[in-house]
Amino acid sequence: MQRPQVGELSPPDRLLMGPGPSEVHPRTLRAMAAPPVGHLDPAFIDVMDETQELLRYVLQTENRWTIPVSGTGSAAMEAAIGNLTRPGDTVLVPSNGYFGDRMAAMVRRAGGAPVRVDAPWGEPLAPDDVQEAFTEHDPDLFGFVHAETSTGVKQPDVPALTDIAHDNDALVVADVVTSLGGVEFRMDDWGVDAAYSAGQKCLSCPPGASPLSLNHAAMERVQSREERPRSWYLDLSLLDDYWGEERAYHHTAPVSNVYALRESLRLVVEEGLEDRWARHERVAGALREGLAAMGLEPVAEPDWWLPSLNTARLPEAAHVEPGDVIDRMLEEHGIEIAGGLGDLAGEVLRVGCMGYGATPDNVTALVAALGDSLLALGVDVDADAGPATVRESLRSN
């Protein structure tokens, strides 16, 4: 076999305004490049403690059992669902987005039986429908997506859903992958028993260490299982020996990823959660208005609009595929956006407004580039209206 001839790594300079990963702050990149130490080194134990403390603030929880899972957001998702779902359990999951479907798939692999609470793609779950599903199925667990990345929908009035679950003796698992650190989420106040997220969305961290938190009731359920979870690597009762007081070896933690997550969380704390939530709403609101000014209508209604991920339909008369727009944005402007998933595949553009990337300059540049791309593809749009609307919205807010 011949020796490979591979040059020095030189990735392109992109503006990441898709559904993730998002732009990364230079401080986070510097932290990730710091010299690694052993995952049981006393210095790294201090980093673990600090990361857990920061995560509790960002999740707004007092849960002792709050950790970064070694892996991407899907690993944190599988850790939550795979540990809390026991063989034979009935688990209520949403039908209104791509990641509700992923929940259902993970429930099946854990030996549970997923049942659906129905809602159209592009709309949130209605509390009355959740109550009806509980009456019909009597589930042991209820999972919902707080910020559905596939549709740009935020679930409003979370306590209304958690109250229904707790009144029926079920625990609640929340997917906060696309909301944590950018959209209001209060784990303890809202009655969420387990929540999982990812680093590469509103936290603006490279993927690889993903937040997960369980309260006492959820951990009791994990620790009282008669049959171990099917994943050894994500067995939370074993991980507790490493992230708990013992700090005993379980696996080699991704030290550099934890460094990066710690610094990203520090940036959230420095800005302040409420101020950060307000920034995302203000900048993403200008983005939404700018897209609409060029004829790209939002999928989500204002009452359940998700600031961190905007979905918009191309003008009906455009006669252009979203993929063509996405390709041109990347090739000609170096800006990454994405198309639809699942029921919205081929119908919408998905535009992120997350973390370090949620700035007036980035949103203005994105809307201007999108107008230029649409014109180049033969779409009759007022390309100047988008940036002008963005600037006016930012001035007035």
C-alpha cells in the first residue's frame, strides 16, 4: 500500500448560519487548543466540577446529576431515553417533527413501546391533545421537543405539559438541543425531570460534549432498574461513578471538548442568561422580518416561533429548489444554511441564528447574500428589501 499524500488541513472559512454547528467564539477555540491532561488528573477534576456548576446555571437547575455526556447531542439523547425507558414501558413522544421520530426510534431500541401525541409539522403540541394521549395510553414517560430543529417551532407553556405528566405519575424528558443558551428554558421551575442538549447550537461550542441533567426522581428510576440499559457506554449508573463524588474511571473523557464546553458556558454566564435570550430574540426577529420582506414566509406562527432556528418557504412563484439556493449561498458567499427535513424536505430553508453567530452583522450579511442568490437563480425578489428591513428592525428594537 502506498504512503498517502495528504496536505496540511486547511478548511474553508464559512459563516455557519444553518441548523448547526454554529459559529464558535475565539475564546472557545483557544480553550479547546489548551494542552490536554489526564481525565483523572486533579486539575481536570476541577474542570469537571466547574463545568457542572456552569451547566446547572445555564439549565436553571439544582440537579446534582448534571453532566456533559461524551459525544454529540444524539449521545445525550440516547443516554436520557435509553436509561429512563425500561423494557415494556410505554413512552409518549411527539409526532410534529423529525426529532420526535428519533425519540420513538430510541424508545424501540430500549425495549419500550412509543405512542404518539399528534400535531402537524410546524405546530406545537396542544395540552388538550397531550391530556387525551395520557388518558388513552397511560404512559410511563413523556418526551417532548422544546425547540424542534426541523420545523423552527418552540413548544410554548411547558409547565402545562409537565403538570399533565406528573398528575399521571409519568416523568418528563425534554429535548433542549436547539434552545439551551439561546431561548428561555427553566428546568426546575418548569418541572422537567430530565433534559438533554448539545454544544454546537446556541452554546456555540464544537460538538463532542453534550449537556444532560436528571433530577432525583429520574435518577431513582435509573438506579432502580432491574435490567441494565442496553448501552454500557451510556449507562448512567456507571457514569455516576465518574461524574459523581467517586470520580472513578469509566471511560476516557474527551478532555479538549470539555475544555471548550466550559469556556462556552463561561461566555453564557458573562453575558447573562436573560440578556442572551433577549439578544437571540431581537436579532432573530430582524432576520425573520428580513426574510419575509423578500417573500420568504415563515413556517412557524409568532406564538411558537423559535428564534434560534428559522424555517421559511420560498416564494410560490420561485420555481427553484431549496438545494439550489443552499448550494449557491455556500459556493458564492461562503454562508451555510440548510434545507428541510422529514415532512418539510424540499419545501423550506432552515436558517440558524445561534450563540456567537446571532449578531446584527451576520444576519444582515446573510439576508443580503440570500437576496443576491435568489436573483442569480432567476427568482423575482426585491433583494434590497431584506437588508433594509433587517437594519430597520434592529434600529427600532
